[in-house]
Amino acid sequence: MTDMLSRPNARDGESGAPEIDAQTKPMVVAAVISAGACLLTGLLTCAAVAVIGWLGATFGGASGAVRAGASAWLVAHKAGVTIGTGRISIAPLGLSLFFAWCLYRGGKAAARSSAADRTKDLLALSGAYALVYGLGALIVALFVADGSLKVSALGAFLGAFSLALVAGSAGILVESGAAEDLADATPTGLRDAVPAALAAVLTVIALAAVLYAVLLAIHFSRITGMLELLDAGVIGSVVLFAICLMLMPNMILYVVAFLAGPGFQLGTGTTVAPTGVDVGNLPALPLLAAVPADGSTPSYLLVLTAVVPLLAGVVAGLIVVRRGLAAQDADALGWDAYALRGGMSALLAGVVLFVLMALAGGSAGPGRMASVGVPQALPAAGVLAAGMAIGAAITAAVVSSRHRPDPAATPAE
């Protein structure tokens, strides 16, 4: 990474320097403003949904609704909230992704307003940005805790700090131009493997989402039955839709774990896997209508457990070859080099899927709902990585060998 990155307004010489000085803010001020804006945006979003639910309810007060919204905001940052004897720590990843996007945009705004361009300044800005956001979460946790409702202030700080550090730093690096410098300094093989890994992850998630949508369509009668049983009304239906939207990524990742083989659980002692389903009675949540009935699963689901990772590996292998052939040193690479890059992309994709599946679980309440998610996230990610590695390595080797010029056909000088 270069020590000094050029700013767009300073490319015409020294004449642009006074304008930059007039527009820029100190790094701490920029971090406080951007992180505070993200904090307020998230809290107001959660509070708005909670207040809408309170308007349709016949009990409780407005202050309780605001506290419930703040609790949901904390849970989305993986800060466990204890209510009586039950604990809720399962993060609605749809809401978490929204906060991550806000923090990414906030990081870009902080870098733009502070005009930080040196390496040490970028590091300091990222740290200050995450620290301010984490301290805000700590204050929110102290405010929410009351009586039977308890929140870990340290967990709130660490969860919010980590999310702000990752998403905010990404925005800061992109806006400052440091991301391009990092990409240029990365070895070519790894630089080609990263987009291939992301493509493999998106392929697995997309196929899982399609399967989940198909299962929901097949069991649509269950959804209508649940809605009739809940009888939530107009306002309640809006809140229920918001909850389902926030939990949709969790369910898709559970389907990913199902396709991997180990499966997932919807409560202590339950199992949803290709080898069989044992869940018993489930909450009347429309998202759970796609869960198969207890017993053996259809045979086509067993076939998908092998097809999905291989197909994702094929996509990764094609991207590795396409990027490799476009490089200047394409003629110097053999099929084994492309196969190795395909295997690297599969390994990176497995790591990403492991993190996502691990974040998708947690506790959803007392009793049997104390354990929901993918308890075997590491074996599931390993199985997916192995399947993707086979598909990526074979595809990259075969396709690259077919596109390489034949040395025997090349005329001698």
C-alpha cells in the first residue's frame, strides 16, 4: 500500500489544497458523525417496527415498544438479551446485513469527509469509527437493561465494534483508494481466487434460496393455515412480514447446512438433515412452513447434496480460468496452476460459509428453543469446501488446457 494516496481534488496541483482543508474534518469528528448516523439509523428503524407492532397491540406502553426495538437492534449485533428465563441471541441476519451496509456507507462518508490518505490515518480512522459505534452499543445496552430484561454490555460492545470494524473499514479502504493498492499488492493467484470464492458462495446461497422457495411453494397451504391461526390483522401482518424478512437469510443458511449433509436444528434435540427429520411441533412462523415433516426426506434432496457443491465449484473454476487467461502471464501457467487456484477458491468459500452458518444460530427462547441453528457448522463447511474443490480443480484444469495453444502447432522462429 502506498503511504500517500492521491485525492481527486488535489490532482491539479496545489491550487486544490485550500479547498480540501476547508471541506475536511478531523478524523475523530468524522468518525463520530458517521458512526452516530449509522447508530441512529439502525435504532430508529428497529424502534419504528416495534412501535407499529405496539399500535396494533392491546397491552404495553410506548416506552416498552422502544425498548423492544432497541433490544432487537442489540440482538442483530449478536448481543444476547435475557428475558426472564429465556435468552435470545440468534441474530436476524437480514437486519444485520442492513446495518453492515449502513456502516459500509458510513465508512465511505468518514473517509471522504476526513480526507485521510496515509496508512496510519486510515488505521486510526477505522479504529475510531468502530470504537464510537461500539461505545454507542454499550450505552444502548445499559439503557435497555431493566428488571427482568438483561443485556451483556460487553457482548453488545464487542458485537457492534466487530461489525463496524469490518464493514466500516471496507468502506474506508474503498473510498480512500487503499483497496486498489491492496489488490495490486496481492499475489495474482490469490487475487483470482477471491472473486471465484465469492462466486462459489453466492452460487451455493442462490441454489439454497431456490430450493427454499420451492419448498415454501409446495407447502403454501401450511402458510395460509398459520396466518389464519395467528389472525394478526393488518398491523400485525406488517410486523410479521418484517420479522420473516429479517430471518430469511438465517433460513437460507440453514438450507445450505442441509445441503451440506449435517443439517440444522430448530430446538434442542431436533434434527433436519437429508438422512431424516425429527423436529416435532414448531412455532407458527410462516418461514418454518418449508420444514419437511418428521421422517425420511425425499430422494431428490439427497441428490442435491452432491450436485450443489460441485456446481458451485464449476462456477469458481470457470472464473479462475477466465481471469487467468486474461492476465499477461497466461502462457506461463499450466493446468496444474489453474487447478491449484480453483482449490484455493474452494477453501476460501468454505471459510466464508462456515462463518455465515456459525453466525446464523443461537438461542431463540427458553426450553427447547434454547438451541437453534447449525451446531455442526465446521463439518458442513468442510463437506461443501471438499465438493467445491473437486468441481473447481477439475473445471479449471480441463478448461484451461483446452484454451491453451498447442506448442506443436506453434511455428518455430
